[in-house]
Amino acid sequence: MKSAVAQLVECFDRGLGDPHDPLQIFSFARCQELDEREEFPTEICQRLDGLGLARRYVPAALGGELHSYEELAALVRLVARRDLTVAVAHVGTFLGAASVWLAGRPEQAAQLAREVEAGSVVSLALSEREHGSDLLANRVRTSGGEDWYRIAGEKWLIGNASRGQLVCVLARTEPVGGPRGFSLLLVDKRRLAPGSYRCLPAVRTVGIRGADISGIEFREAEVPADALVGAAGTGLETVLKCLQLTRTLCGALSLGTADHALRLAVRNSATGANPALAGAYADLLVAEAVTLVAARAVHALPGELSVASAAVKAFVPTLVEELIADLARELGPALLLAEPTEADSFQKLERDHHIMSIFDGNTAVNLNALVNQFDALARGYRRARVDQAGLAAATTLSDPLPAADTSRLALFSRHGSSLVQSLPAALAELTDPHFAPLAAALAEQAEQLHTEMAELRPSAREVPAMAYELARRYTVLFAAAGCVQLWLHNRTADDSPFWQHGDWLRAALIRLLGQLGAGSGELPADLVAELTERLRHQHKAGRLFSLLDCQLEESA
Amino acid sequence: MTATLSRTADRLGDPADAANPLGFAALVAADERGELPAVQLGFTPELVRALGGRDLGLVLGRALAPALSGLPRPAGYAFLREEPLRARPVDGALLLDGQVHATGPGALLLTVELAGTARYLLLPAELRPPAGPFYRTPGLRGCRPHRLAFTGHRVPADALLPGPADPARAARLLAGATLGALDTQLRTTLRFAEQRELYGRPVTALPSARAALAEAFTDLLIADCCLARGTAATVEQLVPVLVREAGHRLALLLGARSYLREGEHAIFQKHQRDLTTLAALRGPLHQPGARLAEQAAQACRLVQQQSADPFRSAPHWLAAALHRLAGLGDPTARAPHPHDLPPNDSPAARAERDQLLLDELRRRQRPATSPS
């Protein structure tokens, strides 16, 4: 099955050239060297701009080429599978600009669109040294006059704070703070009075060493009042909606890293069926399925994105972290003890990827976002509330997506998750005998989990530790629902047994039941053989490790 | 026991002292330079664990070899690379064949197989074969791990040390050093969690943070019991898993601070990278199953029954340990037996256990004494 998105990806990858060729700008060897020198990948980012990646961050309505988040996620994955550092460094501009797409004035958004297309770097400045993920505790504040704001305070651990020409800053516009006490300001550093701000030195990090992770200190920096993004007091709401988009894209960043890890594992393993490789491949396909469905849900089920984005951000990076650890353990020292003659090294991606469960809302923050919605999720499940049209659009790959309407994003999903709430009915469709025990086990898990979720009555302040475990299980269930629906809605579009018999789905469900503690997670020999063979075939043919067909510009 | 340990820790000086070459700041700086800290110490077996709390590179690159062999001078240590390293006598000398992963510069302690017996051999620096290649490891940067290949490599017969090699003892010492590292990670995270405010109160007031600290501490306690009373298999296979999973849990709690190579928590990530590298040097590890979990549970029970220490002889930590071990390994074959578990595992009972474990952790944090 080859989608229109795959054609876009193929074209983009051709533009980047063979990553194994050290003469290419965006080669594995080059990324390794840059990491060792802790140097920003300037040339590579320019190359990506040249191929139009920055234009893909700008909504089509503003003249850009962000037609769908499915496309954007596919491109982000493609960059991340070559190098996560580069992906984090470049995609930061989308993070910085998205708040303006969501809430900015039309002329402000149009102006920023021109900047982004011209290659300006935009940064989102949220976190502070002492407050991390606790946005309500942020201290950077403004004082205001008739037509100006003055910003004071420090933002720290900010991607592209130093390199960015523009910084979107969350600041306290009401001294007392509170949910309506913060605003977003789009600050043009080039127009600030000299001395009214200072970029902080890049912080030395464990991974993504070449990225610009720094900070910025404002010293009564004066900006015009029209720097405000949306109405005063809406900063937190806008940021939380913006994060729903970026957290969904984080699935693609992790997925790309999983591609990279698995490719190195294939290259360093003996031939023949291999349970470790097959298991990792099945996990990768799960990560792909859930990321794909969530990215399409931006268009198809925007009101539920508070659930989908949190589930993806908590689930995919954790899954990929384990995938990397499993490969390192099972395939032994060869992967971590790379010799300098090898351009590509596993230990770098291992270090790089740890950032994924930390930034853009760490895993606990995202699980907490789900806990806060348990009530609606449990209720929606009991009532089997499903937005059928939205669900079909999110999961039917051949259907064109409606334009993304970000005005429909909501901080809480009133009706829960159509994906999870349609699971019992979807499982009932898996009547084939080789699915039956898996479907039954999963249905039982879903029932059990929702019962426990309904029984939990957490207060906002006192979230019991076990609530996080329930939320973790919910993310696994969400992934399972994504896989099941993706298969049901697309199985006839491909005539390979992999799709027709649902072999990949069987592997996915076995792995996910393992994560729910309802099975060993070990794949039977027939699936190990089939998955290993397909994996090796995709590797040899220079294809993306994927449920779908996608040819890469890559020598084996 | 406690007195001896605190004396050995005293010899390493205050970890928070920026002027101490064995303080965290100096150790992180040395690691950034890819160097081992230059210190003059007698490396006894008792010191290895405390030293692991400072720098695993120093353990591997200098301390483990003298602690194992009783040699008077520091030397590096070598891990086998799949096959054993073979020695055969040839007219008054020995010929070595095989490959190892070596750590540390200078003299190197090798474990060789000679006439069917494992022996230690001290390879003098000047008799090393050409080193290389050096690995790109995420950690242990100061001891620059590398491959060393021997092909009919000639060494004098007196390089051989008297007595048999003791791989089980090496594994125990090494496991102890990793527990030292985990202990430091736990202290670092606890300090962070007590000082940091989240949602208007200290992080340690959040039930999930308390549970994470209690779980990591439980893993450290179980690992301690494995070392004290457990089988060799628990030391070699279960302890590394406990150390890895506890470190992972703590990293999530420490958040961005677990990712910074600078600042007051930087020692955390150094230990994390060193532990990852050490695991790679030791070779593949398999997920422990129910049998190992039961052996560890038995070790925990013995420690609890026989300890005079008020905390260790109390039932709470044992309950936490048994629950933790029940969740390890194959989830479909839960061990230990359910009837062995304390009946009350309600959220309230767990919260109470977490509190008691946290109290003990804080008690240990206060004076600068060594762990356990």
C-alpha cells in the first residue's frame, strides 16, 4: 500500500541523498562528527530549508504547505530517522510558531508565516529554572503601558533560545498569576533594545549535544503591545492547545529514532529469524500506527486531541526507550561499543532519545493529563460514545483529510476518546480464530481498566500513585485501539498476507497485551519468522520500516 | 560494620566539596575531559562500593584489580569478549590468545584460562599489545574502554598471580560498586525532590514522587540483600536489572536535571552513562525470571529475620521488596507465591509503606555516612 504521503516522503528523501554516503550533507557520518564536536547542524538545517521543510510548518491557509499533520509527522520522522538532534533543532520552529497559528491576529500570523518561510528560527520559551513543567508557577512577568509591554525574568532550557530570531514567551501578565494570568508574547529579538535581554550559554546535555538548548534573560525588555498572541490572559490555554499538536508530533520524533535503532540492530545481527528483532519491529509498527492515527486525528477528531496527544506523548517515547534498551540488551555489546570506524553509532541515539520522555511535557505530565480526564473517559466508554465519521476519517488512510480546524481543539475532551470507546465493537469484528483469544483478552483488559478508572476519585491535589499506572495502561489500550481500527479500515487496500490476514495486528496485540501484564509479550515462531523476514527485506530494499510501502534513498 | 564503612567513606572526602578531587564537581569535570581523577588511595575491597558512589570509571580503571588480587598498585580491569582468554606455557613464558574489553591505561589485570583453571595475570603496561580500537562509549570515558587482541602474545611466567581467579567475587565487588552509584543517584534525586516545589509544595509531597523514591530505594535494599545473602545468580543477573530500572525511575523523577551534564545534579547522568556502558562491557543480560525473584526474596527474608537494625528487622521494607519481586520477571508466572505476600496491598497500605521507606531514606540522607 503506497499512500500519497509516502510519495511526498520519497521525494523529500531523494533530495537528502543516501545517508550512508559521507559526502552528503545529511549523512550519518556527518551527524556523528557534529555530535562529537557538540556543534549545531547549521548546514543540514539549511539543506532542510532548501527542500522546503520550514514551509511545511506554515498552514496552507497562510500560504504555506502544512496541508496535513499526517504529512508533517511523516517528514519529521524521516528527519529523525537520520538524526534526532537535527530533527529537534529544526522542528523547534514549528513549536515556536504554532501558538501564533492558533491564536495570533491574522496579520501577525501572516507576518510570521513569511518569516518562517524565509528561514527564520522561532523558539517557544516556556520553562523556567525553578519551575520546569509547573507552568502556573512561572515567574517571568510583564509590566504594561498604553502600547507596550516590558518583560523581565529568565527562561531556561529553551530550544533555540539563542539561535532564534523570534521567541514566543509565556509571561505572567497579571501579578497574581492564575489560569487567566498568563499571556503569550511573540518577541522579535532583533528589535529589542540592546542590553534589554541576554541569551544564556548553551547547556551541556547528555544527548542532542549539537542542539541549541539554552535560555534567555529579559531585563525589562520592551516590546510593542501587538506582540501579544491572542487576548491577554489566554496564554496558558493557547500553549496547552499548541502542545497538543507538538506532543502528537513527538510520536514521529521517537518513531524516527526507533527506525534508526532498528536499522543498526539489523546491520549488526546474524541472519535468520530473531525474536529480539521481530519484537522490536512489532513495537515499531505499533508506534507507527498510533502516531499515524493521532496525526490524522488532529483533522478528524480535534476535540479529542487532549486525549490522543497525551496518550501518544506518554506511550510512544516510553515504548521506544524500551525498544532501544531491549535491542542493546539482546543484541549485546556490539551496539553500544561501536568502533570509531563506523559512521553510525547506537550509543548516540540512545543518549539522544532520553530527551523524548523529558521535554515538551514529561511522561508524568502527560499521564496526569489523562488522569484529569478519567471521568469523561470512563463515562464515554460506558456509553460507547463514538464519533463514527471522525473515527473513520482518522483511520481510513485512503480518505482525504478535512483541513485542520484548530479552533475545535479543547483543553478537555468532553466525550472522551472515540478510538478507545469504539474498541469493544471493533474487537467483536475480529472473529477469525487466530484473533479470538487476543480480542477476548483485550476486551477484558478494557473493561477492567475502565472500571478501575471510574472508581478512582482523585482530587486535583492528591493524585494517588496508582492513578499513573492506570493512565499508563490507558495509553497501551489507546495504542491497541489505534492498531485495531487501522487494520479494520484498511485491510482490503493491500493484498499482502501481512495486511489481509492481519499478521501485523496479531503481533501488535500480543506485544500490547504483554505491556498490560496479560501475557508474556513473546511472539510465536511463525510471527517471529514473518516479521524478521519482512524487516530484513525492507532493510535490504532501502525501504522505510513500516506497515506501508515507502522507498528511501538509502543503500543497505 | 557501619563504623568501618563511614571511615572508608571519610577517606573519599565530602562529595559536595568543589575542591575535593573525589567530589562530584571534580569527577564530572574529569569525565568531561575524558580523564580518570588522579588520586592516591589504597584500593581495598571495602572501598570499592563507596568508590562506586563517586566514579565507576575509577573502580574499573584502577581499584577493582588491586581489590581483587591484593596487588599493591592500581591497575585496569578487563572483561572477556565472548571467549575466555587462553594462556599456554612455552619455555618459561606464557603465550596469550583471545580478545578482551580493557578499561584503564597502564597495567591490566586479566583473567586467563590456564590448563583448565581461571587465573589472574597482571599485564604490565609495557607489555600491552597495541590498543584499539577505542570504543565510542556513552560513559566510563575516563578509562577509555577499548578492545585488546592477543595473538600468541608473550608474557613472562611471573606475570601470573598465585591462586585461582574468583569470578564470583569479581561480580560481587562490581555489583557493590554499582549499588554505590545507585545510592548516589537516589540521594541526588531525593535532594532534588525535597528542594524543588511543584504545584505549590515540595515534590516529596506528591504521592507519585514518593512512590518512585520508595520503589528505587526498595530496589537498592533488595540488591543489598542479594549481595549479603543471595545466590551468585541473583548478584550477576538480578542486581544489574534492579540497578537499571531504579535508575530509570529516578531519572523520570529528576526530569530535565537527569539530562544535564552540568549543575548540582550532574553526577546523576554521569552514573547513568557509566552504568549503561558497564552493562555493555559485561555482555548481554536476560530478563530475570521467577526463579531468580524467589532466590532474591529468600535473601530478603533472611536479612530481615537476622538483622538487629530497627529498620531492617521491621516488616515494612520486606513487604515492599516482596511485592516488587512479585512483579519482576515473567508476569504470567508471578513469584513469589501469592500466599507469601502480605494480605493488605491497598493503596493506603502502599502509601504507608512509601512513607516509612521515605523516612528511612531521609534518616540516611542526614549524616554523610555511607549507605547501608
